[in-house]
Amino acid sequence: MKILISVNHPAHVHLFKNLIWRMEENGHRFLIVARDKDKTIDLLDKYGFQYILTGQAETTPLGYIREMLERTKIFFSVIGDYKPDMVLTQMDPSPAIAAKLRGVPYLCLADSEPAKLILKSTMPFTQAVLTPSCFRTYLGKKQIYYSGYKELAYLHPNTFQPDVSVLNELGVGIDDPYIVLRFVSWGAHHDIGEQGIQNKIEIVKQLEPYGHVFISSESKLGEDLEKYELKVSPEKMHHVLYYARLLFCDSQTMATEAGVLGTPAIRCNSFVGADDMGNFIELENKYHLIYNFSAEKEALSSAVALLKKPDLKQEWAKRQNILLIDKIDVTAFMVWFIENYPRSFTEMKERPEVQYSCASVPGDAS
């Protein structure tokens, strides 16, 4: 099988990397089409992937429209040349439209309910959309619910083993507590009108007494914060996150990553509220692995209270174990779903419990 995969964000590289490696072992071939955003290209290069570049990510509403049209033309051309049997992406209208025009099946994953424009503009062109079981938006008959989060495609214990040597790069010992701060740029299409953490210097000041502070930021840090910048290569970020005592962030993806790794996470941004994403609600209310705030003062108070707990990481490891018992190896599930599509679609509709067996033995749902 020939499969075209599109990656628009660093998290998408992680999402699909194990799928590609496992399916290549089974004789399948892949073509990656990449969008230059944050560390996406760095990650593709680090993992040795070959790819076609569609250009730099735009950051304005008019720019998004222009970029979408340009990327749709590129995908139409690439699909015509490569002739894939399937196009697979995180939900994205450009490859979806191009695949439809070329008569190629388009499958995608979605986990962001606030991205309403993307959902509406992509669904007419997709054959199947995979969403977490906690996804709060009904997308119709094409929707398949799986018991997991996209982050469990690369952070499930079957695919991720923490490497303690990363602590040497950080200059800390195994018993030295440290805190990771993550600030995103808020320039994505679904971020318009939203905002993240504002009082960054004050947050560092309040958290620094409880451990070393390292900052990962999509935007350039000011002079007051430059000395805290996290300087490890991007593919090592999850190892850094695993050993951290706490994550304090306005990031969507990294908050979920911390949760599934068993690292306490404080997430603070304007998305938090009644219409928040299902995975954040579930991770807080059911598994008690992350905490979500819209007010920085409350978020900071919660962070300090957590850092004062002597058995914090041990307690979170127990909570993480409960989550892992409930959830599946998402990469194994995707391999089974793709290799057996479209029969797998019908099976998941009729017997959704099949995901628990197929996620243990990729490609075998008998």
C-alpha cells in the first residue's frame, strides 16, 4: 500500500512516526508532505524522514486562506504524481479536497473541538475520521471513536521509554527537581481571539524556589527569560517532560503529553471553560492528571500547592497507571485500522471493543 501523510505541526511528526516505521516493516510505502511550523522540519530531519515541503505556516486570517489554496494545489499535484492508495492526516481541508478531486480515500484524526472551521471544511471530503472517545462534537456517520488520545500514539509504554541521559544535557541530577514552562505563539488558525500566559516573569519568580526552571517557547524569549531557555534537541522533549516535577503551560498538546507521561500539568489559557476540549476535561475530572485554568493567579496557586507535595511524582504515577489500563496503544490501533480498511471501519461500527484486541496485536483483529 502507498500512503501519503501530511504533517503540519511537530506533534504530527510524533503522531505518525511509529505508524510509518511499523507499516514500512510490513512492506508499505509512505510519502510525507510537510508544513514548516515551529520544530516540524527539525524533527523530520532528526528522524531521517524524506519529505516534500509546502512552505512556511501563515499567521494571519488572510494568510491562512492563501496558504490553504496554495497547499491544495500542491497536494493535488503530489497526489497525481505519487498515486497513493490512501491519504492520512490530522484533520486538514487542503489534502482532503485534493484527495477527493483525485478520487483517493482520505482518512484523518481529529481531537480539537474548537477548530470548528477545520471540522466543517474537511468533513465533506473525508471517508473516516478517528476521534478520542471523549470527543464532544458529533461528526456524523463517518466518525469512529477510539479509547485514547493522539498522544498515546507516541507516548504509550509500547512506543516510548524514557531516557535518563537527558538529565545530563539539562545539567541536573536524578534527584534534582525541575519545572518545565511551555509557551506557544498563539498564531494558529484556531487561536484567533484566544490568548495564553501573559505574566511569564512573575511565574518564573514564584516557581523557581521549588526547582530549576526550563522554558520551551515558540516565540523568542525576552532578555529577562533567555537564561531559562530549554536547549535540547526537539526529539528529546518528551524525555525532559517525563522527568520534570511539573509542567506549567498554555500549550494544548504538551499538557496532554504530560498527563499521559504521569507528570503533573497546569494548563492555563483562554480555551478553558464550558466549551473546552474533551481530552482536557477527562484528564482533569476522571484521571486527575492535569488541571485547567483560565486565570493565571489561580493556576499559579495550584502549581505552588502541587510543588509542596513531597510524594507528587509517586502519586501521579499511580494515576497514570489507571489511565493506561483504560486506554489503547493508538499506533497499533491505527496500523490495524489502515491495513484492514474499509473492513475495519465496519468492524468498529459494529463491535467497537475490537480496538482492544487489535491494539495488542497490530493487523490481527480475528
